[in-house]
Amino acid sequence: MRMTAIGSIVAALLGAAAFGQAPPMQEVQFHLNHTATVQQFQEIANLVRIITEIRDTSTDNTQMLLNVLGTPEQIGLAAWLVKNLDQPVGGAVFPVSEYRGLSDDTVVQILYLPHTATVQGFQEAANATRTVTEIRRMFTYNDGRAIAVRATPDQVAMAQWMIQQLDEAAAAQAPAQTLQNSPEHSAGSNDVMRVFYLTNAKTTQDFQEIANAIRTTTEVRRLFTVNATRAMTVRGTPDEMAMVEWLAGELDKPAGSQPSQASGAYRVPGAADDVVRVFYLPAAQSVQDFQGIANAVRSGTQTRRLFTYNAQRALAIRGTANQLALAENMIHDLAGSSK
């Protein structure tokens, strides 16, 4: 990286004198030495703009020049980002680096996922981390497998933990039976994160069906998926996490082990009459027959939270004890008539 000051102070006082002077604006030019393509250059330029919140930027794709106009604080952060990101692709991966001392008390980190084989897998991991941690200022550099994060220290710590979990799974060349669900990671009072691996889901469609059934049945809002490793990132209360773990165990069964009866009942803690069960319909020969039974049960029991997993012919149902008893009777009658 070569940084050249092409202007000193181009703006002075902004605002009334009663509130003091605004920081002087500086115009600085960065030359990126190791970006081999315009796409790499533009990704770094966009990352710098978003993380620093510098509004006035321009680029020269031919010369790989990035011009920025910002406060000294913004310029200092921009220089740090360019220095860390403008590195040869495929070279040594830098350790997690951190930038502190910003006036808004945020922290900036650059996190790496060197073991993600594809850009799609890298983007899925980044989106999962963004969704679960609720970090707004996060941007990616695809070829460098780098994610720049700017947030509170607690949020950055969550992102660092999540990225480490996902990259270790990618390093194991998952999906594989050896992957273990992560332990709980505290995200605050009555707030935890976990990563679950649905390693028996053979296809992406199977994996997404299980994840959608879990998300909608448990009503856990912060749940996101990474297809390549069959990873399901979750953030919620400990009680919600326990329900997710139970339901994942019921739905993520090995091929050929299709149960022939209903699961036990999972009673939602703190609720007087809120129960979850999974019913298995191995007699439903076709997906069409299975979905027909599911629709009939949903309508007949007036159960809003009923979701299907086609590969295992599984119905996940959450409702009152009476609704589940009615569902069991209907499934018995309808499944018998479908043979």
C-alpha cells in the first residue's frame, strides 16, 4: 500500500462556534499494490467505505487508486484497513487484527475463513454471522476470505466466536459424521449462541427443510444456515436452545432409520399448555400423499405451527395437548387409508 496526501485540510469549521470546531477533513489517496483484478479492488474499496462510513470516495480501476475524503479518525481507520487487506491472495493468513480508539467506542476486527472452499460458502458463513450477531457494519472481501466487522466489543466477540466455529467445520471438510454441535456461547443475560450440524441431511433441500421446520416450530428468529457444512447457527434463550436441540435430534435421523411412531412430547418450559411432537408417516409412499395428510391435519386441528420434512415423512407439530391428541388420531386414520 502506498498512501499519498493529495490535499491537506479542505474543509474547516462545520457548525456553530458554540459547539466547537468540527474535525478537519482530509483528502488521501491509497494505491493498492496487490489487487490483481478490478473486482478485488472494488470489494476492498467498498469495504473501506462502509466500515469507515466515509461518504466521499472515488476509485481509479486502471491505477488501483482509492481516493477518500474524511476526518483524521476515518482516514486512520481507512489506512489500517487497506494495509491489512491489500495482501497477495493465497498468501499467509494474518491473525485476527483489531482496531480500537474510535470515538463511538466501537471495535473493528478483520476475521478470516481460509478453509471455505467457495465464495458461496464464504458468503453464507458471513450472512449467518451477521444475522445471528445483528451486526450492521460488516463487509466481505471474497478472494481474501476476509470479513471486516465494526460493532460493540461484545458483538465483535460474538462474531469472532461464530467465525471460528464455522471455519473449523469447513476445515473438517464437512458435512461429516464427526462434526459435533458447539457448546453454548454466552451472548448476554439469558442469551446464548450455538452451532448445530445436521449431518444426516444428504441434500441441501433436506437440510433446508429441517432448518425451516425448526425455525418456524420453535419461533427462534435468529437462526441461519450454511449449506456446505450443514451448519445451523442459532441465538436465543437457553430454553429456546434446548427446544432447538431436541427438535434437531428428532428430525436429523440417519438414512434408513425412519421411525414408525411419534416422538415423545416436548413441553415448552414456562407454558401451561404448549407441546411439541414429531409424527412419522412411513406408510405415505409419495411426497404428494404425505403433504396431503399434513394439510388435512393442519386444517382439522386448526394448528398453525405444523411443518413437514419430506425425506423422513416427518410432521413437526406445536400446539395444545388436545390439538396434538387430535392430530395423532387423524394421522393414524389418514396414514392407514393411504397404504
